[in-house]
Amino acid sequence: MSERTLIVVKPDGVQRGLAGEIISRFERKGFKLAGSKFMRVSEELARKHYQVHEGKYFYDRLVRYICSGPVLAMVWEAEGIIAMSRKMMGATFGYDAEPGTIRGDYSCSKGNNLVHGSDSVESAEFEIGLWFDEGELVSWEPANEHWLRGEK
Ligand code: IDP
């Protein structure tokens, strides 16, 4: 069963001109894009998106950070995409993330870590519903599907 995840290029990723690089990594991996929008995050959306962190010392800063400039929100799709995309993003803090990962290659910060990706099927469903209307998502069949997945 194909799985979907929410990926957001955060304000530092956009400002540093890394949106294309991040898209490129997911595209070359063979993930399928199902939706995208360049937008500003409202405080209401930010608070809901990060509600699991409410009460933590960094919560308010986190809300300010995600609202501090435009972001590129995307839905990507592939079997097992949540685990794969988390590996590709790397550990939460840039200075801990392994080289070869997005955060490991481009961030040495704690909180400014360039990219968000859902961490479970449940949070992906919740987050995609929060950020996108169903009509903004596209179902399509890439021409190279067979070459990407091989025989089942
Ligand atoms: P994740 O983005 O790797 O899933 P989470 O633990 O869900 O990490 O945290 C959400 C975001 O909150 C992180 O991406 C990071 O920007 C920020 N964050 C998490 N922990 C801290 C912290 O201890 N200090 C400052 N920012 C943090």
C-alpha cells in the first residue's frame, strides 16, 4: 500500500535557497509528488501542527520559527515513504545529523533544521489533513513506475 507524508521546507530552507535541492533528493529517490504549495504559515496552523510539543520550553520559539517566512509544503507518496524520508532528513538537530542526510549536509543548527517530515502514519494523516484540502492532492501514475519498483 502506497503511503503519503507531509514534507515542509521550513523558512530557513527557503531563505537559503535549498528548496530545489530538497525536492531533488526526494524526486531522484523515486518518490511521487502528490501536492505542493508555497505559503506562509498562520499562527493557528503552526500551533495545531506542533500541538504535541505544547508546554515544552521550545514550543513558542518553534511556532515563531515556522511562521517567520514562507515555506514550501508538499505531500509525497511511496510505499514505506515515512521511514525512508525520515532517514533522508537525518537526526533532528543539524549538528547531530549524519553527512549524506539533508540536515547533516546543510544544517549545523539545533532548531533551524531546514525540513519537516511526518514521523508516523497517524501523524502523516493528521498533518496532511491540516495542511491540504483533498482537492489539492493529485493522483497520477508516473511513466517510470515499473522501473522504480520492479516486480511485486
Ligand atoms: P523532527 O522534526 O525531527 O520530527 P521533533 O522532535 O518532532 O523533531 O521536533 C519538531 C521540531 O522542533 C524540530 O524539527 C526542531 O525544529 C524543533 N525542536 C525539537 N527539539 C528542540 C529543542 O530541544 N530545542 C529547539 N528546537 C527543537
